[in-house]
Amino acid sequence: LSAGAVLLIAGMAGVVSARLAREARRRQEEVQRRQTARTLLEVARALNSTLNLKDVLQSIMAELYKLVPYDSAAVLLLDRSRLMVAAHRGADASVHEDAEFDLDQAHAAAQVIQTGRPLVINDTSQDERWGMVSAESAIRAWMGIPLRVRDKTVGVLNVNSHTTGRFTPEEIELAEAFADQASVALQNARLHEVEVKQIESELAIARDIQVSLLPSAAPDLPQLEIAAHTMPARQVSGDYFQYLPMPNGQLGIAVGDVSGKGIPAAMLMAVITTAMRDEVARNARPGPLLDALNQRLLERMKATHVNSALLVGIFDPPTRQIEIANGGMVQPYLRNAGEWEFVAVGGYPLGVSQRLSYAAKTITLSPGSILLMVSDGVVEAQNTSGEFFGFERLEALLSSLPDDITAQELINRILEAVDDHLEGEEPQDDLTIVVLRSLEVPEPVGNVTSDQISAVEAL
């Protein structure tokens, strides 16, 4: 080949080689972009996998390292004129969680807050804007990325290195993209935290109201030992019990369970207990009392899509008889002569239909007899395997109890058995237990005169 042909071929080879090199770089950049996009997607999923603020902050620290390896990093959140260290990770001991900085002390971070733009300091020892930490700090390169919510800077993502000039333009771009995702996750978590605190505050108020409506002590009757316990599955319960003194000296005992949980259930419980106290003056028998309550509360319950199971017993001290009507509660248990059995009395909950009528059953509580009333939270308590406590376990427990067990001891034994069954699982339903134990009442002894004593001695 001539010299000219060789030069031509060489020139063409150079052009082809350059084109191939450009194509290889383009492909490599495309692969890198796809990898970055996948990584950012995974990061977004990780950051938004929880609404717990502490977990989100720790996730930010962990996920940032995958994109921009650092020696230390921190999330600084703005609180009025101060920056609070909300999370920190790495070897730098001069910054720690819960530390605070005035904006005029944090020169570099303050500039990020004021401008809303990223700032990179390649050599902290040569930059007068660096004044956030002490001179003894090992930080030699610093990157501050604004955390923005709706165009408002709410904090700074600090990324630190012990090596000057450490951060590349690509890493700065990645950190900005990451900060946008971190800001969204932080805002969601902070809003959730505010909502949770507000709900907790409302629940605490409702709980105080509810507790004030429940009896503080059991009535003192010589014929009965009475004990009761209610335990909400949440801070506010839908279960309730009431003692209803009657004008004729009888005593009403009510145990109820409003469908649902939380504040709506507790507020309906307050309405029902108030209505019971009003209606019991006109209806001294449990069947008519439930009828009247159902008619009175039906429209309210339908409007709010709830109902309430309710069991009412009216105890007559002279005869020791108790008349029971049941609207949807677990049938009560009666122990007589050492044997436990159901009291077969039932009906639909209040609020289901206006055409309901409630029948009643009368039983006698002889000395030593026990009447046990429970809400379904006892038998429906589920453990980690999904097993219910159930009637069989409850009845086996009752059969094993001593004859002289007190009302409070019976409640304690049931609570212990349910707690053991739950195996540490949180109860999913409220739990209420009321126990009536019939007592032997000694015959009254009359006054003995001195003449009677003398007559006996003379014999």
C-alpha cells in the first residue's frame, strides 16, 4: 500500500476507534443512570417503609451511605433559629444526636438554610464559612444539602469526609436527589407523629371521661360480695358496667359492650349509661328496661352504624332473687352447689331492630352461689397462634376453683389465665368481668336483759 493509503486507513481506524469509545462511554453512562435510578427507587421504598420518625431518620443515615459513602453524616432540622441534630452516624465525635446549634454558630449550614441551595466545602481548614464544629474535628470536606418541604427549607443533610476534595459532582447530584426523597419521608413521619400525639391527647381526655362514668366502688350489701374489672384493648374501651340503685331497695347490675373501639365506642357507652340511670326509675324489671333503652337509642345507633350488647340483672336482697335480661352478651355463668352452668337467657344487641322484645329469667342466689358475667373479650382473647381462649378453657378454669374463692380472687384467676394464653400478644378486644358472690347473713341477735341472764343462771 502507498503511504497515502496507509495514512487513510490509519485515519479511518482512529475515527472508528473514537466512535466506539464514545459508544462504550454512552452505554456505560446509560448503565450507570439505570443503576442510579434503581438505587434511588430502592432508597425511596426504604425511606417510606415506616412512619415512625426515629426509624425514618435512621433509614436516611443508612440509605445515604449506599449512594455517597461518608465518614460521618447528620440530619439537622430547623427549630426556629436553631438547628437540632435529629440523627447522626459516623466517627465524628464533635456532633451527636440531640446537639443544638444557633444559626450564627453554624456558618455553612446557615448558608444552606438561607439560600436553599447545596453547599460543598472541599477543604474546611481553608474556608471561612466552616464554623459549625470545633477545630479539633476530623472533618476535612463537607457537603450540605437542603431538606425542602413545599419550597421551604426545613433542615440540612450534612455529609462529611476526612479527606479534602472528597465529593464528586456526580455524588453531589445524587445527594440532592436523595435529599428530595428524604424530605418527603421526614415530612410524612412528622405529620404522622403530630396526628398520633393529637389522637393520644383526645383518647386521654375521653379515657378520663369514661373512667369518671364507671363505678368507683361496689355497693355494700350484706347478702352479696361484688367485684368488677374492665380492661380496654385500646386506651378507651367500648366495654362498661354499672350499678343501678333502685327506688325499692333493689340493685341493678349492668354489663355492656359497644361495637367498635376508641372514642366513638366510649361516647356511646357514656350515652347508654346515662340513659340507663334515667330509664331505671320507670322500668324496675330488666326486660322492659332493655325494651325502653332499645327504643330510645335505636335511631342514634343506626345513624352511627353501631350497636351495644347489654346484660341487666335486678337483684332483690330480701329474696336473694336476681332477674336477668340479656341483649347479646355472653350468657352468664352460675355456680350452685359446686356446679357451674350457663344461665340460658339471651337476645339481640340494642340498636338492631325496633321490633325486639327482651325476655328475662329469674334465679335464686343461695348462700355460696356465684354469678359470673363476662364480655366476649374473655373468650375471644387470641394468642400468637390465633387460638381463642374459648369457653372450654374458661369452664375448665371455673371447675378447678375452690368453693371458698372470693369474687375478686375469681376475677384475678380469669385475668391470669387469659394473660398466660395471650403469650405477650396485645388483646384485640376489651375485657370486662363482673362477679356476684352470695354470702351467708347471720340471723340478728336481740338484746338480752339482766333479768333473762339471772333466770338462766338460776337454772
